[in-house]
Amino acid sequence: MKKIKIWEFTRPTWGVVFKKISTYLRKYSPDWIQWTNNMNESDLQIVHVVGTGECSIMDTCKNLIVFQQCYSTAHADIVSYDTYWERSILSISFHPLNEYTHKKFNFLRTPLGADPTIFRQRPVQKLFDVCVTGYVPETECIDKLYTAVSTSGKKMIHTGQDFSKIFGWSPQHYLYRTFMPEEKLAETLCQSRYVSCMRLEEGFEVMGVEGLMCGTRPIVPNLRTYDFYKEHAEFVDVSNPNLIVDQLIKILNTEPKPIDQNEMQTIVHTFSWKNIVDNIFSTLQKLV
């Protein structure tokens, strides 16, 4: 097959997960794909959409592939993203984009993934009741998680922003760690009974998948974008914010269901970056 040149747009200021997506797209792309840093010489242009700033980039693309990372927080109330999906060769997202519009377009709904060679089970002691990452306590329920662990006599480990300095959280229930390399993060996930992935908007939370591969159960909200976690996570009903803490306490007071070999095979098959990227490019190949 003739080589197809792809140019990809991301911003260096974006978070770690976007760098991971880009890295694995390139690592596992097939032989007929050639990556280029020159948009003008590319055959296809992948644009990762996080906000309205990407619209001007998409406007200049001749053969657009939309990778919609954010939708509601990307001001979908004022931007008609479906016009971009409609003219794109393929639109990709963990969001159910086809449910956001009546327009018809080529769409691949896919989870995000993890690398099972890094995130794997290790024979270590469970030191923490729950592991969490994040910078916004309200929208990621980190404040509610702290209330739950302090009420139930549990301990959380957190990487992101040190909230003990801001809120005076007790070291008896809260342990902060600075940014961890992936191998250290994987070890920490293995040392945790649960991993909290309670982002209330634009959530998929890759660390939940990373936790699963480490044998650690995620705690996720019962929102549409988390349905990839069905059968693999503890779900929290977030329709009434006043009841979230009670549900977290109940989960933390329950021993997580072990992940057996059969479930782990399913997890790796569903969420390994290699399989996800293979699916993306096999879908794209049928359209070009």
C-alpha cells in the first residue's frame, strides 16, 4: 500500500495523557503510515480537540481527522463541532459523538488505553486504600474522597497538587507524592486497593485503565463516557452530589473484587494501546 503522510496537532502545554495518546499512535501505527511535521506535505491531518483554539487549525485542514478529547468543556454550546465531524474523514473519541448530533459522519468510538508492559500486577503489599491524581478537588471529587477516607479511617495517596497545604488535610488519612514516573505510578497503583477516577465532566480517566492492568479496581461515576468500565469498576451515582460521600465510604469499607486471569485478559485486550491503535488505523484504512 502507498505510504500516507500524517500530520498531527497537539499543544505542548497539554497534560500527560495527551502526550501518551500521541506517543502510542506513532509507536503502533502500521507501515503504510508516515508521520510528518510539515502540514503542507501531509495527506491527512489529525487534530486533537481540547478547546475552541483547535477550530482555526481544523479550518485549514484539507483531509481532517478529528480526535475529540473534550466536548462540553470545549464550549460545545457555542461551537458546532458536528460540522467538523461531518467533513472529516474519520472522527475519533471516547465520547459518544453520534449521540450529540443528528448529522451523519464516519465515527469510531474507542476507549483510551494503557501499556501492559508498564502497568502490570506486582507482588507488593497493599499500603493504601485508594490512589487518586488531579488538581481540581471539586470536579474530580478529591474533596469528597478525603471526607470518605477520614470518616472511615482509611488512607489515600494523591499525586497532582498538594491539598494538605491548602486544606490542612491530616497525614493520617492523606499522603501526597509529587509527579511519579510511570514505573513508580504503576507500583503505587499495585499498592492501592482502589483507584479513584471520579472526574465529573469530560471524564474517561486513563489512570483507571492503568489501575486495572495493575490489578486495582477503579471507582468511577455512572456517566456515559465511563461505560467502557462496565464489569470492571465500582460505579458511583453522581446524580445527587450530597450522596457521593456515603457511596465512597461504602466502597472503601468493602474489599475490592480480585481481578482474575480471565478478566485481566479481557482488560488487556480491550485497553492495550496496541489494540486500540490497530483498530483506529484499520478503520481509517477502509476510508482512504
